[in-house]
Amino acid sequence: MDLRKLFERGEVRIVLILTVLSVILTLKPFILLINALGPGPGLILKYAFMGTIIYILLKGIGGVKLGKVNLKILKRQTIGSLFLLFAVFMVLSWGGSCWYALLINGSCEGIPSIYLMYEDGALWWLYSQFIDNIYIVWFLTYPVSVAMFSTIGVVLLKRDEIPRLLKMKMK
């Protein structure tokens, strides 16, 4: 089997970049650094990495192209992908927020910041800074935020939706 026929040079670069990032981003000094940041800034850093990776994958590296690239559409698709992934991860990342600790252990005390750097953990942390009622925080964190982020993501991914929405007249 000729690997040169299976993979193009740009595809190999993508694999290598992701492999190197998997090493760097899991080393103890980096983990300690992001744990010290707290849930909000840590999640922002995570999404900066994800946005960069999605942008690179959509744009292509050294020969990997996904058709003709329109930079405005590419940026919108990258941002839309991030919003949609945010919503998906909120639904599927069990154990990333104080809500799960409350349900299982009855308390959020002693949870390291890095465990709260999931999408739902960071939003739970943010909302709980201003609201004391855990059920209102739950409602804002899960159904409201998931609906909001998934709607924004879908609209941004849909090529012609934004100009159409901007042209709508308010009745």
C-alpha cells in the first residue's frame, strides 16, 4: 500500500499538528496553567484552540482544500461550527459542571477549576455568580443556552440565512 496515494502532504500536516497539540496541551505545566485560569477564561482558551483548528481544517493546509474558499463564508462557518459544537458539547459533556456534583454529591465544594472548563461548567459558573437559585441557573445553563448557541450556530452555517434575516422588516 502506497501511503502517498492515501494521504496528501496537507492531510499529513493536519494529522501532525493535531498530534503535536495533543502532546503539548496535555503536559502537566499546561494543565496547571489552565486550571489556574478558572472556568471562564479556560473555556475561552479552549475555544480559541478549537476555532483555530476548525479554521485550518476548513481552509486547508498546503493543498487540502474544500472547494473554492470565500474568506467571509469561511469565517462565518468557523464561528457557526464553534457555536454548534458548544451546544452539542453542553448536551454530551456529563460531569463538567457543578450541577452534576450537586446531583451526585450534594455539593460543589472542592472541585478543581479544570473540571468546570466544560461548556456547561463555565456557563453554570457564570450564571451562579449572579443567581443563587440552582434551578434558575440550571434552566439558563441547559435549555436556554443550548437553544441560543445551537440557533446561532445553525444560522451562521447556513450560507444565505444572515442576509435574509437582515432584510426582514419588523412588523
